[in-house]
Amino acid sequence: MPKIHLLDSETIDRIAAGEVVERPSSVVKELVENAMDAGATAIAVEIKDGGIEFIRVTDNGCGMEEDQLRKAFWRHATSKIKDAGDLFRISSLGFRGEALSSIAAVSKVEVITRTKDSLSGSRIVLEGAVEKEFSQVGSPEGTTFLVRNLFYNTPVRRKFLKLPATEGGYIADLMEHLALSRPDISFKFQMGSQLRFHTTGNGDLREVIYRLYGREMAASLVPVLLEQNGNRVEGFLGKTAVVRSNRNFEIYFVNGRFIRSNLIARALEEGYREYLMQHKFPMCVLHISMDAGQVDVNVHPNKMDVRFSDGMTFCKMLSDGVHDTLKAQEMIPEVKLGDEREERRALREEQVKRQKEHTPEPFEQNRTAVYKVMEENRYQAAAVKTPDMKMSDIKMSDMKMSDIGQSILSREVLAHVPAQKGETGPATPADVTGKQMNLFEEKILSADNRSRYHMIGQVFDTYWMVQFEEKLLIIDQHAAHEKVKYERLMKRFADRQVLSQALAPPVIVSLSAQEETVFLEYRESFERLGFEIEAFGGREYALRSVPVDLYGCSGRELFLEVLDELDTGVNRGSFQVIEEKIASMSCKAAVKGNNRLSTAEAQELIDELLTLDNPYNCPHGRPTIITVSQYELEKKFKRIL
């Protein structure tokens, strides 16, 4: 019979490392989060070969004292918590005390650190968690971690890593999220010889988004601020012009920690539901603050999964808040008539320009100068060639960085704001900002502006052309009519005024045991939709009345379709399923394309569209209206160069 025996410490460390260190991005995440917990205001990360061969993380945080440096690599040693009670009020990013020991167990690690009050720094070198060297060195305040040859002693793990370019991509994605989580920290990320991004650390979240994702994304943001029951949500929602085909750009942080949550994702998408087509997802960057006792982050070593004590209440606040925020915005997409190839070329030039922008080097050059010779002799690592910059210079530069960021954004806005009639000379940033604000203060689609619309006519028997000031509005008659009919049906449904028509004779349907259970659970919803259903013995039921205006869909067919969707096990609540059916019904009833409307009919349709809460999208998320500006037309005809 097999005997039970204790594993040695080396084996235990390597097993534990498998939970914490999955790939190079895991190492970067743990080290950068430690730097953030140490109070760093500037963090630089450099990787080579996807982080497999080389990772350097440098910060200007509090550093570690000499007698604490060895202890930091003990298993379950941490400065973040003291006892089990602290797990219910975690305010730091790290707390488990596993990261450094796990990283050291599967790589070659060198650490150089100095506290503010120390005259010299400390240096430790470990290979596979075995100490090889410990000494005093000259060093600036803060900490530098160098991790080399990841998984050198666990070849099976190393074998299953992906290509360096792929692993580097995971790290780049991680660094973007970390930069977005703390706009008040200057992040620099370098892959090999390429500087990927460098944020200023001036606290402006919009500027970080601009630097990471470019002009189009930064120009399509809607600020949001929600507060309820001690919970706070602050950040930006993306307009429908920047929707994506996956959830990768649904970015949210809980108490500064980037997480993934199906609960939050569903709440967010519910708030966007009226504005998105099927299988499209929104872009957002949200900072969520809540009491530490309301969220449990001690679920998995990667700390990406969390549990909420009252998640449903929070999600209701989030979905309602997102919906109300978007509802207050003008959501008409503007069509660009420029050459797509030219726009792509300009975008590439802009990206190169942003990468080459001069931004202050945090402190890395000073640190490199101290031990450059030692590092080259021992590891033949190339020194980073960057402008020499002192910490005193950083503080002076940061004072002006908000102005620089504002200037950058103002120039981008200026490039897309046409000159107003009667204006001469270049606009100032203040002028541009003012014009940008005015565009959002006055909604184009409003009853107050109806008298300023000039009906031009219909094209292709589908689209109506309307001039409003210096914009050309193009309205899809089918999408607009569909939305009007949908809102009518929804109002009847909400007010319990759905009209029913009696069936003679009644229609008998037989239900399975599962279908009967679902029907009885949601019976009130069926009645609100206009069904009158009576038991007919056993598991048979008689449909005595069904909703009017089914538009080609029989009452029995509608009843069973709704029942089937409620029975899938993945439904999002009966109300939404019924909403989708109402959307389908209104779609069938709406005027189609290629059906010519009279001018009077089109005007009546537009008048009714203006009364809706969301006139911008049909129930399936397609736009009802788009705009083309006079500026875009004049560019196309070369009146503006």
C-alpha cells in the first residue's frame, strides 16, 4: 500500500507556483501590483522575448528595508494583512503572500531596493528560490525586479508557453488595464526596443484612454457618475460608434482591481441594450468603489474573480444608470466621407507620433547608471538608452503635463470642428472646447427643433433626407417606424393595456412537465402580454384570448415561442424575453424599405419619432438615423483641403 510522506520545500514551491505563475503576464501583474501597493507614482516595465527571457519592473515606491528583503521571498509572508479578519477588509491589490516565493521558485530573480531613509540599497539574487548573493549597493529610492529565464527549471511548463509575440501581447493587454486602473501613476511599457506607451500620471483618465486607444476612441466617450448606497461608479461609456464584437473592451475595476464578472457584464449590456445590435458589445472604462466588506476578492490566486454580497442591487443601479446616461446623449452616428486609405494612413502616423512623444523618464536612468557595469558583466544585458532625467525634473514636468494633455486633445478636436460662418483666423483651444460642449448641449432630435427641419425628399424609396442647420439627416423609414410601433406596444404592456382578441373555439396546447412549471412561474407575464389561459385538465391548457396585432404570428406560435425561450435555462428574465417578442412583432408590422411614403406620412412618422425616449435605434439596435455634416461634404468636393 502506498505510504503517505511530506513533500520537500522545493517541490512544494514549484507546485504552488503553478497556481500563481501561469505565464509571463502573471509575473508582471504581481510585480506591478506590488509596486502600486508600495505607493509608487511611476512604474516602468520592460520585457524581452515576450517576458520569457527577461522582465524588468522598476518603481519609485517605498522600497524594502535590508532585514525585510529575504523575508519577502518566504511563502505566505506579506505586509498587506496580519490575520484572517483582514481578509474581510482588503484594501491592497496583493495580500496572499504567495507571489514572490512562486516567481523565485521558477526563475532567476534579482532585486535591488532602497528605502527613503537608507543611505544605501540592498541587492539579492536567487535561482529557483535558492539565494545566491546578498549585498549592499548604491541605488535610488524604490525597487527594481529583474526576472530571467522563466520556467528554466520546469521545462514542461516552459514548453506549453505560446510564441514570444503572443505572450508579449498578453502582457501589453495587462499593462493597458493597469494604466487605466491608476491614471495618477505614470506607466511606461517597453517591449524589446519598442516603447509601447508612456502615460503621464496626471490623473486624467480620458488622456490615458487617448494614449492607449487613440483619437477615435477618446472622442467617443460619455462621462458617467453613479452613486447609491455607498457604491460609486465613475468613468466613461463608449458611444455606439465604437462598439466591438467581443467583451474585451468592457473594462471595469472594483476598488482599483481589474476583474472579470458575468454579473457586471450583463448589467452593463442591459443598460446598452437599446443601442446595440445583436452580438455587439460596448466599450467602457469604469471605476467601481464599494465597501471592502461587500466584495470578496479571496476567490482565486489570480484575484480576477470576485463575489458580491448584494450583487443584484448593485447591478440594478449600474444598468439603470448606464441607460439613463446614454439616454441623455445625442446618439446619432455621423458618417465620414473621407478616403478610408487616407484615414488609415493618418491613424498610423498618429500612433507613431504618440509613441515618439517626449514624456518624462521616471527614474530608470538613474538606477541603471548605478549598477550598469555590474549588470553588463554578470548578465550581458544592454542598458536602456533614454534621456537622463532627475526626479526633481519629473515634478516640474508633471506640473505642466495636464496642460500638455489638454493641448493634445484640443488639437484633435480642432481638426474635426468646422469653422462657423463669419469666423476668421485659427480657433483657440478654449473656443474648440466650447464648440464641443455646445454640440452635446443641443439635441438634434427634439420636438423643440422640429420647426428647423427642412424635408428634402426620399431616395431609394427607403431613406428620407432632412436638412437641419449644417447637417444632413438620413432617416431609415423602416427602422424609424419599427421603433415607433415598438414603443407603442411597450407602453401598452407596461400600463397593462394590451388589447386581446377572443379565440372561438379556444386553442388547446399540451405542455410537458418542465414547460408547465415554467408557465406557472411566469403566468402573470403572459396575462400582461394579452393572453387569457385556462387549465383544461392534466397538462393541457386552453388559449381563450391572445394579443391583437400579431401580424402573421398565430397566438399558439407566440405562446410556445416565449415559453421555449423561458425554458432554455439561460433566459435573462421573463420581461426581456417578452420585450424581444414585442420587438419582433413591431418589426413585422413596420413599413418596409422600397415602399414609398408620402411627404405627409413621413412628417407624421418623424413627429412621432421625436416623442420617444430613444429615437436613435430600432429595437434590434440598428440606427434609425445618421448624419453627414456640411464640413464632410465640402471636404469631399475639395472645397476644404
